[in-house]
Amino acid sequence: MKNKNLKAQPPEEFTGIQLTEVPKTAAGFKAIKSSLKHITEEVGLAKGIGLLTKINQKEGFDCPGCAWPDPDEKRAFLAEYCENGAKAIAEEATKNRVSPMFFTTHSVSELSKLSDYEIGKKGRITHPMLLKEGSDQYEEISWNDAFSLIGKELNALSSPDEAIFYTSGRTSNEAAFLYQLFVRQFGTNNLPDCSNMCHESSGSALSETLGIGKGSVTLDDFNHADLVIVMGQNPGTNHPRMLSALKDTKKNGGKIITINPLPEVGLMNFKDPQNPINWFKGDKLTDLFLQVKINGDVALLKIIMLLLLEKEKQEKGSVFDLEFIKNKTANFDEFLADLETESIEKLLPQTGIELETIKTAADMIAKNKKVIVCWAMGLTQHKNAVDNIREIVNLLLLKGSIGKKGAGTCPVRGHSNVQGDRTMGIWEKPKDSFLDNLEKEFNFKAPRKHGYDVVDAIEAMHEKKAKVFIGMGGNFISATPDTEFTSEALQNCDLTVHISTKLNRSHLIHGKKALILPCLGRSEKDIQESGEQFVSVENSMGVVHQSHGHLAPLSSELKSETAIVCGIADNTLKDSKVKWNDLKTNYDFIRDKIENTIPGFENYNKRVRQKGGFYLPNNARDNNFSPTKTGKANFTVNKPSEIKLNENEFMMMTIRTHDQYNTTIYGLNDRYRGILNERRVILMNENDIKKLDLKKLDVVNLTSHFKGEERYANKFLAIPYDIPEQCTATYFPETNVLVPIKSKADISNTPASKTVIITINKA
Ligand SMILES: Nc1nc2c(c(=O)[nH]1)N[C@H]1C(S)=C(S)[C@@H](COP(=O)(O)OP(=O)(O)OC[C@H]3O[C@@H](n4cnc5c(=O)[nH]c(N)nc54)[C@H](O)[C@@H]3O)O[C@H]1N2
Ligand SMILES: Nc1nc2c(c(=O)[nH]1)N[C@H]1C(S)=C(S)[C@@H](COP(=O)(O)OP(=O)(O)OC[C@H]3O[C@@H](n4cnc5c(=O)[nH]c(N)nc54)[C@H](O)[C@@H]3O)O[C@H]1N2
Ligand SMILES: [Mo]
């Protein structure tokens, strides 16, 4: 039963907007100033500066911000972090504490009325906490009692498939490996993760076409590329260190094309904060900007490929890499036959771009042989997201731009170890070969039935088919779509458990009983029986390396994620042959087990100790596509988006501000878009504002429409912005309530949180 006193959405209150001019360049000195401000406020200056010198250094800890790789050789003088990495650290190392005392004076329902910003600012959780059935107040519980409660609830289920084990992508390789092993020994593959809402579409498309679900490029490839195309990504905010790589491309004579509905500041111009000479002088990054309509990418890529085909017909071999196509690819004829059925005139309106501009892009692509395409959520969170990425692969295959220096695929990952977690087996659809290896090493029968992904898990809880939810990190209620539906789903559970660093809304939208288990963060020392431990992570380009905490843990009650998994497993599994309590004493033991089960981790303990770590094997990088069904790189046939808007409807994308990390809201500013101190805004084209008879800063209510259903989110300020007509942008998680649970990508099942059809009404 849903508790009406619990608020799953942030309050419909304004915080006092200020608009400034949209800045012309990103980073520079202002970024340094902003880093220092967050660090000083949350951590204190001296301790904060000490921490910053450790981020992403070879003996330091991995920045919990994003998964962008560190240079293999040189690391910057001012440390390899960015403004938003510094904010992530400040947030984790904060002085603020959520202690048992805090909960005696704050009820759950009262806390749920706060915004995500206010909840996050309460700070780090210091002790394991239990919310008893019927209570509105968390109270302290011992670790042993917490573990045995979980064991009891899990073992009381009528099937292991009634439990769900979520993971967010910050969990280390060691913890993730043990977690999936425990879950499979318990008897289910219900291992949804944040990837399901993130790059799942990339994984689906790339595995099918290139035989590996990961990107193919390394950081060094950016030094050698003729052309980098950045699609559906805002690196100035979300992967700031990527801008340095793009700067290197330019320095070496390469060009950059940006494809985005918004002229994102960082991509347009950039001042490198790691180079003081550059603090005040900007570098122009984007050479050609294609301001595509939301979800117009397949149409745009098809037009580009039609233009390339025209040129190729004029002079055979002048544009396409015929040798590569012949030797390395399959399905070229089907692809070509389908492409020729498309017409530029019909496709053009979907893009919203002048044909002349697209022709310039096609010329740049035709001329250059080494092309990298980078992308992120602007491509993966649509109904036809998998098509978007398959179409990118088609383009790269035409150019033979894969498996060679300076060319290839670059899906830019989000969470700092989301890729590593998947490598460790956090996946609801594990491969048989992976399970075979687990069975052999650990002597048990692994479940073979595929488990629930995020959307399926929500539906299962809603239908009461799943009754226990365990979250290894993350903030499920605020990150997932259809907030009110998901809130009902979580509240249907008998037990919800969160292994977390900081207080968040998922602790407040709870099952009949709830537990919060507080864990160490990346920046903290992890001391076990055999001494100080390090963990390992995999970045966006498949490099596995160490991460060492440096700070003393903020409370002696914190446990590492690894120790928590071992505690739960030991209290749940009756006849496991794994010695859970031994494994946690020395993480080398866990790495030995990983080495024995997962290909590519030979000599793990030795190689992870090399400075900078080691690369995992990558068949696409090696120009080998044998893992695909055809044994070659596959061309595919894709269709442009079928979504048609009525005249009064708008397409809405839900995006991140400069001051947030997913559901963690560092501050209320979106500096690079000129919007300060307010999150309840909707960015609209000036003509659309006029058409609706609105003025700048008018208050509007939003209604989303999906298969006859309506969902509502009220009180947003209309902001005129440089965005194509009929396209709008709002911030997540405020508008997740508008994303229908059933509106998701074909094949990958990723919530379509960038293609939300809405109408806008004056409040
Ligand atoms: N500071 C900070 N860093 C982060 C995060 C964070 O929240 N804060 N989150 C991390 C995570 S988990 C992830 S996944 C990444 C996310 O990194 P991004 O994908 O950069 O994040 P979004 O804000 O979702 O931005 C999507 C971009 O795609 C564009 N876009 C939207 N729809 C379309 C479309 O149809 N076509 C095209 N071509 N473009 C489109 C938007 O205008 C926007 O620029 O960042 C990671 N890093
Ligand atoms: N509408 C809309 N929805 C989206 C998106 C979108 O673009 N639009 N993006 C989607 C994407 S790309 C992603 S990846 C998901 C993100 O979904 P999640 O990964 O579930 O969400 P986060 O906000 O990253 O999780 C933050 C919480 O993680 C906990 N935490 C932080 N560090 C640690 C740690 O080291 N260990 C543990 N155990 N806990 C920790 C803290 O308690 C913090 O409150 O959201 C998705 N949701
Ligand atoms: Mo993500």
C-alpha cells in the first residue's frame, strides 16, 4: 500500500531563478574557482587540497565522477581532475553526518518532503539503520542483526527470483564480482544495474555489429584522428577531461563535428584549466555544429551516408574503404539496397538542419579516413536508440574506420566503474560461458534463466512478483522513470536495503521494512584483517587499474562494499562452498578468483600493481570481428524514428545540469547554460514560447502523452533557449515522473528519457 505521506518527487517550489548570459567558453579559471568553493564548503580547504592532489594519480584513488580514462603516460601537473570531479569528491568527503541521532529528530516522511539537493546536503550515513514495519523513524541496528535480517527475508521467499539486486556503477571490481557470485549462488540472475538506463543501447548495438559491447578506441587514438564526431553528449559538464583529448585532436590537425540539439558550451569553446597559460584564452573545439532535432540522428546519418554514396558512385573507392568492406564485413548489400530506398527530401525535415550544412559534414567525412564517433545519453535513451548506434557503426564501417589507429567507436561511459561492473558479471543476461566458468571455479549450479533489468524489476515489484530489493549504491527511486509508479513498486516490497554512502530519496521511499547499510567511499582507506586494501576499476576504454583510499573513514562503523557483500552472503547462503569471511580479509584472494573465471585477467594481482594498470582484450580494437554471428563486422538496416508530433506537442529530453551528478545535486546552478539557482525550468525555442502565448519565465505545467495515458509535472519556468523548434529540455530527476514505464528502447529496454512527448500549458 502506498503511503501518502511519503513524497517520491521533489517539491514543486521555486528557489529564486537568476538568468545570466550563456558563457562563450567552458572551464578555465572559473572552473578552478568553483572546485575550490565546493571543496572548502564541504570538506575544508586544507584537507580538500590534499585530496585533490590524489585524484587519478597513479597511486591515488579513481575519481568517482566519470569513466573517462587517465593518460597512460603523463599526468597533469595540477592533478588529473576536473571541476566536477572535485565536486564529486567534496560531496563524498563532506563534513556533514547523518548519525543515529539525526534520525531521532527527523522522520522519514518529513525528510521525503525535501528536495534531492536538501536531502543530499544532510551528509554521509555513519551507522547501519533499520526502519521497522509501520515506523516512520529509522533506528540504529548492529551489523550482525542487519545481515541476519536480510538472510531471513531472502530465505523466506518462495523463489530466489522474488529478490532484486540492483547495482549503480561506482562499485569496485572486487565488490561487484562477489556480489554477482552471491546473487547467483542464491539462485537468480536478477541483477539490474544503472547501465540498463544508460549505455545498454550501446552494448546491444555494438555486440551485434562488432562482437564487443564496449568501445574500441584508446585515449591515444584522439591524437591520431582526422575527424572526431561528438553526438548526443555534453562533455563540458559530464566528461570535462574529454575536452583535453579533443584539444589534442585539434592540435594534431584533426577536426571536430558536433551533433546536438543544444550548442553545449564546453564543446564549442574550451579553456584548459590544467594549463594556466590557457585559463583566460579559449580554444575553439567544434569546427562544424549540426543542431539536430531531438531523435533526428538516424535521419541525419542516413542523409550523410546517401551523400557519401553519391560521391562514391562518382569515383569508386574514393570515399568507401572497399577492401575493408569486402574482407571484414557482412550484410553490405542489404544495407546498401535499403539505403537507396531512402530519400534526402523525406529525411531532411526530421533533422531540422539545412542540407548545405549536412553536405559540409559529408564532405569532411568523405575526405578523412580516420574517424572516431563519440556518443552518450543523447543517443542511447530513445525508443530507437539501438538503431542510432547501429547507424554510427554503418558509417564507420563504410570508412573502414575501426580497428586502426585514430579511428573507432567511443561510447563515453557514465559512472566510474559501470563498465567494470558489467565485466565482473553484473548483468541480468549473463553469457553461458561466463556461468560455466563460475560453476567450475565455485562448484555450484548457476541459474540460467535471464533475470530482470531495471524496467522489468520495477514492473515485477509493482505486480508483487518481487518482494525484496537490495541496492548496491545508487538512488533507484530518483534515477528510474515513472516516479509515482516506481514509488508504488518499491513500497510493495517486504524489505528494501540500500548500501550507500549518502542519504538519498531511495532510503525514504521504502518497503515494509528498510535497511541502510553505510559503506566506505572511494576516497577512504579500506583496512581489513591483512592490512590496507586497494580496489580496482575499469575505465571507459577498458583499462583496469587500482584505486587507493587516502582519508581515514568518517565513522568506525563503516564497512567496505566487499565486506558488506560477504556479510550478507554468509548470513544467507546455507551450503555455499565459498569461504566468504576469508575472501574479504585480503582482496588479492578475490582478484585470484576473478583471474580464474574471467578472460583477460591473467596475472591480475601482478598487472594491477603496474603503474597505470593494464588494457583488457578488445577484439574490435584488434580488427577482429569473429565473436559476431557472421564472424565479421555487420552492417545493419535501420529505420528513421517513427515518432510524429501533433502540432501542439513537443519533444522533451531530460538532461543534467552542470551542478549535479545524476540524482546527487551539488548545487542549483547550470552555469554553462546561464541558468542559476533554479532546477524547475523548461528550455524552449523562442518561437514556440510566442506560439503558446507565453513570455520568458512564465510558469507552465507539463503533461506527457503515451498510448492514451497522461502524466503530470507542474510548475516549471519557461526559458527561451537556442534549441530547435518543437524540442524542449528539462532536468532529471524533476521530470522523471513524465517518463512512462512502458516507453523504452527497442531491444535494450532502456527508458526513453530523451523522447518524452509533452504538451505545455500556462499554469
Ligand atoms: N558532472 C557530471 N558528470 C557526469 C554525470 C553527471 O550527472 N554529472 N553523469 C554521468 C553519467 S552516469 C552519464 S551516463 C554521463 C552522461 O553524459 P551525457 O550524455 O553528456 O549527459 P546528458 O545530460 O544526459 O546529456 C545528453 C546530451 O545529449 C543531447 N541530446 C539529447 N537528445 C539528443 C538527440 O536526440 N540527439 C542528439 N544528437 N543529442 C541529443 C543533449 O542536448 C545533451 O547535450 O555523464 C557522467 N558524468
Ligand atoms: N530522466 C532521466 N533519468 C535518468 C537519466 C537521464 O538522463 N534522464 N540517466 C540515467 C543514467 S545514465 C544513470 S547511470 C542512472 C543513475 O542511477 P544511479 O546510479 O542509481 O544514481 P546515482 O544518482 O548515481 O546514485 C547516487 C547515490 O549513490 C550512492 N553512492 C555514491 N557513491 C557510492 C559508493 O561509492 N558506494 C555506494 N554503495 N554508494 C554510493 C549515494 O548514496 C548516492 O546518493 O540514472 C538514469 N536516469
Ligand atoms: Mo549513466
